[in-house]
Amino acid sequence: MAIERVFTQSGPDEERYLTSLRPTRLDECVGQEVVREQLRIALDAALKRGEPLDHVLFDGPPGLGKTTLANVVANEMEATIRITSGPAITRQGDLMMLLTQMDTGDVLFIDEIHRLAVVVEEFLYPALEDFRVDYTTESGIGGRTVNFALKRFTLIGATTRAGMLSGALRDRFGLLLHLDYYTEPELVRIVRRSAALLRIPADHAALERLASRSRGTPRIVNRLLRRVRDYAEVRGDGTLTPPVVDAALDILQIDCLGLDTLDRGYLTALMKHYDGGPAGIEAIAASMGHERDTLEDVVEPYLLQIGFVIRTSRGRVARPVAYEHLGLTAPKSAKDEPGLFE
């Protein structure tokens, strides 16, 4: 049976909640100093020349603000943004409809751009380089190709799997920006702003507790804030304190490092079914009843970041610190396995 998690809850209400907390200007953003500085220079230069911004590619784990930054760019350029995703564009005609609607300076944001079909990706190349497309109106002998001139626009792509992008597509972006996990002080600043917007009374220690269990991810800290607020209103006086945060997150089964049931399920499968590894990701996914992509995109990045798991040429390996966290005894092979984290 698949394991559910609070971190990936979605729906119209959840999305409206998260959208309401997003910054709208670059100066309002917290963290990602290098990315923000590069964007600021590029935006100021484009505005000074009166030109659209170069095409931008954001890569990094989910929840770090790729969509937020795309909207910020559009706001800074005072441009219209159109949002879609790689899986939603299945035919050249889908992309053609979007491109012909773009006005000069408009922003087209494609989330999960690594999942574009090859035929769609190749159709996009001349649009990015020369702002034109060759579109075949009909198939077969009677078909004809029409050259459409496009207005100069900015494409912003977002991906959690930068390694799956083709070199040809990557080379057509003028700005390649990588987003890293946020530090705990940065997350405290983010959740303090969110609590103020939602008018949630909270002391600093409670916000620190939330930040420390949010996996370095703004989306997660904002989601947990909502869950903890619900608990505080039902079981307390509505004020967030460290005991309230701890009690709420215990109910959600989120531990002191921010690991939830899915993370612990992954580690348990690796340790108990495969003696800590090495084990292939397909085998782990089959043991858990989850898709490989879910584990690679959502679970593994943070476990790799904190040193609980490493990837070797033979598969995934659990490190001794992961055994210690789960209260298990590491086999001798885990201690002897060479890796990055000792």
C-alpha cells in the first residue's frame, strides 16, 4: 500500500493557500542569494535596454520556489505570464496555441520541462532562438508548412531532473539557475512572514521548531504552518508555541529532522529488505508500492542532503547515521561501505 504524506497534499484550496503566501517582488524573496543577485542584474539590464529577459531555466528539488520566481520575474518585467507544464503539452499544436498568444515581453512558464515530448521540444528550438516556428497545417501529401513569426517572449523552464534535459534544450537558455535547500534561519524568516500574513500569533521558538522540521523547503514550512495552526485553534488558544508545534507534528508523524512516514518507509525498506544496500531504486520502489520517480524526486534529495543515503555504482546504501536515527543497529557492511558521509 502506498504511504501518504502531508508534504505532497494538493488541491485547489491548498494551492490558493500557498499562492497567497508567495512573494511578488524580488526584494521580498528570502534566501537563494546567488540566484537573486543574478536575476536582479539580468532584470535591470533587460529593463534598461527595453528588451525582454533572456530565457531562464530553474532547477532544483520540489518546493524551493521555481514557480514563485517565475511569477516574480513576470511582475518585475510588468509582463503577462502563461503557465503550463511539460506533460500538458502533448502535441505541437498545443505549444503553437500558446506561442501565438504571446505578446512582446510576455513570459511562458513551463514546469517539469524535462517531460516535454521530443517532437514538441524540437518544435520549440526555432521559437527560442529566432522567434519563429514552422507549423505543418495538415498531415499527409496535402499538408503544407507555414512559417509563423512570433513576438519576442521569455521562456522560463523549471525542472527537478536537470540531468534529463537534452543538451540542445539546455543550451538555448541564457540563464541557468540552480536552487539549493534553505537554511533554518531563512526558513524562520519565511514562516514568520507567512504567520504575519495569516495573522497567526506565534513565538520565535515555535517558528524555529517549524523551520527545523521543514526539510529546508519553503513549501513544506508553509504547509506545516497551516496544519499546526489548525491544531492550535482546536486544542489550544490559537497561539503557536513549541509544545503546540511538537504535539501537532507528532500527530502528523513528522520527526525532529522533518522525516515523515514515506521517508522512514524508504529507509526501513532499504535497511530491512536489502540489509542497508546496495539496492537498486526500482527494487526499493517495488517493495514500497511507489513509483520510482516519486522516490527520486521527492524522497531521495533530502536524504542525500543530510547524509542518510548515498548513491553508489551498485545502488543506494543506507549510512550508519540513518540506522541511529531510526533506533536500529547498523550491520558491519554499512560501516565498511565506502561513501561520502562517514
